[in-house]
Amino acid sequence: MRSVKTAKLLILVAAGLSFLFSIYLWFSVDKDQGAFVGLWVPSILSFGALLTNGGGRHE
């Protein structure tokens, strides 16, 4: 159970860092790069949901 909580925390941290990095890119460097990195957030969260739920298998 603890490993699932740790995995969920790491996934949320990764998504949060990606979100913050996309905001930085959007306002400082290039809006296109910021939008591209911003698309990582739902991808990270979806992949994390897939991993933590066992790939859709029911026990």
C-alpha cells in the first residue's frame, strides 16, 4: 500500500513540475514550447492512473 501512495505522490510531483515548467516556457521563452510541455501534464496523469490501477485489471 505504501508503494502505491509513493507512486501517486511521484506522479503528482512530476505533473506539477511539468505544469510549472510549461508556464515558465510560455511566458519566458516560446509559447509553442510552453503549450507542448503543457500537454505532458494530462499524459503523465493518465499514465500514472494506468500504472496505479493495475492496467484496468479487476481483482
